[in-house]
Amino acid sequence: MITTPAKRRARFEDPLSYVSRAATKLFSWWVLATYPFASIGRRVSLHYTCRLSRRAANQISLGHAVCLGKDAWLNTVGETSAEPKIVIGDNCNIGARDIFSAQNLICIEDDVMIATSVLIQDHHHAYEDVSLPISQQGVTPGGRIRIERGCWIGQGAAIVCNEGELVIGRNCVIGSNALITRSFPPYSVIVGNPARLARQFNPAKGGWIGGEAGRPAVAEPARQTVEVNGSHSSGAGGRIVG
């Protein structure tokens, strides 16, 4: 058997990687200086490939330390409104290829992490008129989406609201490729297509209810003492454990 010696770790990064970093810094500086955002915070990083429209910038509000990844797209549709249609709070990380499409309001509160290829959309494409191509039918009136602070949204998830208000409570986890079309309470683990509640933290009990990784809760036998032939033995009751 022939073995090859392990290669030494590179002493420094590929110099070409600094070109991309420099382009992102330059693009971020240019956008922050020239785009008329509704509001924008400090230390905002916008990858130079992300899609932003200067004409729609007044419909977008970005907080402090927001990071917008490669090929991410912040899109607004419909008439211009007096209030921003896309609001992203402080310390939010928007992953590569994420798409936000807002007709009314998409609000991302502080400290939300969003993985790659996530869709968040507060409307649908109209399709009811069969005499017209769908591309010519515009969009529906739609609803509103609010993702509360501290959430984590996994890769490939889709959050779509066509009416009313869809709220994802604080500190929720949304699993990869989940399809969310309704609200969920705080401290939830949400998985599947269509989405379902896999686990939830119960503040009153100070613990999690439900199984891990989407498995259902398990009934743990509780001990009961019964008398058999003058001695004592244990029976089973039922107690749900998370």
C-alpha cells in the first residue's frame, strides 16, 4: 500500500477571495450612500450579487448589522405605500438565494437567522382567469407576515401568506424544506410539508413537550403501588415526557 504524505495546511487564504470581499464592501458602501431606504442601520453588509431596486428602496427598512447573502432578493410588488413593505430588524442574517416578496408587509424582527434558498412571500400569483396566461394576471391582495425575534429558518423553507396575518412566534425553529402557511406559537419546532408542530417549549412546566426530530411524545409509565399476596409491586400509569 502506498501512502502519500499529508499536505501542510495553507499558510494564507487565496488572495482572490479578497476580491469578492472588497466588491461586497464597495457595493454595500455604494448602496447605503445612494439608495433612499426608509431607514437603514450601521454595519450593514450587502453581497455584491444581491438584487435590490433603487426605486423600491423607500419600501425597505434595514436594521443594524444586517447581512444579505449572495443572490438574495428583496422584492416589492404593487402600489407604493406610506410604510415600508419589508422590515428587517437588527442582527439578522439573510442567506444566499433567499427571496422576500412583499405586497403588504414582511417583518423580520431582531436576531433572526435564515438559511439559504428560503422563500418568504405575502401573496400569490392570480390564476383564476383561464383565458389569460398566469404571467398576465398579476398578484392576489395577499396578507402580512411577521417573524418574531430569535427564530431560525432552515434551508429551502417556504413561508407564504395569502390573507390575514401569519405570525411565527419568537425563538421558533423551522426545519429544512418546511412549507408554512399558518401561524405557530413561540418556542416551537416546525417541520414538514405541510408544516406541523413537532415540539414546543412549555414555560409553565419549564420543559419541552413532544418528541425530538418530529417523533411524537412518548408515554412513560408512572409507578403505582398495588398489593399482591401481601407484598407490594409496581404498576403502570401514564405520563407524557418531552
